[in-house]
Amino acid sequence: MKIPYKTKLLLAICIFTLIFVEGCVDTSVQSIPTSIDYSSQIKIVNLVSGAGTATLTLNGQSLGTADFGSEVPGSQTAFLTIPSGNKTLAATFATASSKNFQFAAATDYKIRIFLVGTVSSNNLVSNYQRYIWQTPESANGSALFPADTGQVAFFNGSPDAVLNSVTIQGASDTTVEFVSPLAMGDGVTYTKLKSGSYTFDVLYNDSLHVTFNSTLNSKGRYTAVIYDAAASIKNAVFIDD
């Protein structure tokens, strides 16, 4: 039985189309990875006035202890890399009730977590610093870390001191006037200064001062923290990068 002319033509068109489509397939495209690393980097600072040392556990993983005014991991240790997502931070304080804090660790972010407040009332504040891949020597991060420049941010961890301004004296004098006074849990982003040693004079509660010295290294980034009750005010400078 002979195949009708129209059927032959249709068959030829189908064969040609299959050959054409196969020739158009881009075999150089990379395959989709079987898994993606969704991670974050964190440090946790204990600034809860009167609560003493905090023993910390994150989603069941022991992180160790943080004395009042210190951080975990410690100042000479890199930020801890964790899977990103919703977290439960359990804090057992030496002289206060234990508490579970909830927070979200955003993917690809470097975050410092502050525990602030008092024995009777405390909470968690997340401070996002940069993307993980914006490192000082990387192409993506080079703009954040100018040469011969140090950077310092400010954070208020005191339950009853309100920060008004900071006067900085050193290689390049400047005054950081806050747009509005910083209450507990508030902070301001980085101020860029020529690398070198500086004296920081923080004005708080309109007329009181706390003064401290710190050295800002080239391409270094830091967070200066004021904490504890106004009557016994304290300060610390944490290394961010």
C-alpha cells in the first residue's frame, strides 16, 4: 500500500524538526547543583545587665559561655558558620531566669547577635554587617574596605543610658552626631577614619561622658558598644573584620 503524498511530506517535516532541535541543544550549560549551601555567620554578645555569665545553646548545639560584656565565639576567633533559617537561642544566665530567644539567620549574611536588657526584661537584637562573600581582599568586597582606612560603628546596649553623640580625636578628628538619640538596642553604621589610634568620647543622657581608646587598623571594621546601667557604664570594641 502506497503512503499518500501528504503523509510522506508530514513525516519528512517531523524528521527534519527533530534533527534541528537536537542540533540546537546547548551542551555547555552547567547542570543544576544537587544541593545549595544556605549558610550564615554569627557571633553572640551577652549584654544583659545583672544576669552574669550566659551559657548558650543554638538549636540544641552548645556554643559555650559568654561572660557579661563578651562574645561567643571569642574575640580572637572567626564568626561561627551555621545553616541559615529560623533559630532558637537558649540562654541560661548565672543570676537570671533562663530564656529562649527566637531569630532568623538570613542566608549569606554576617551577623552579630546582641542580648540586651536586664534580669527582669531582656531581648535579642540582630546586627547585620555585610554579605559573607564581601571579604576585604575579594573583588566583591574591595569597595567596603578602602586602604589605610578603619571603620567603627556604634551600638547602645545599656538599658537606661541614651547616647547623644560621639567625639573622636586622633589622626582625623570628627564628631558623630546621631540623627536621634540611641536608646537600648539602637546603633549607627560605620564611620570611616584614617587608620590609627583614637580617643572616643561618648555623650549620654545629655550630660554624662564615657571615654575610651581604640586603634583602627587599615581595612579593619569594628563595633563600639556602650553597655550596663548608666550608673556603672561600660564599653567594649568588637572586631567585625
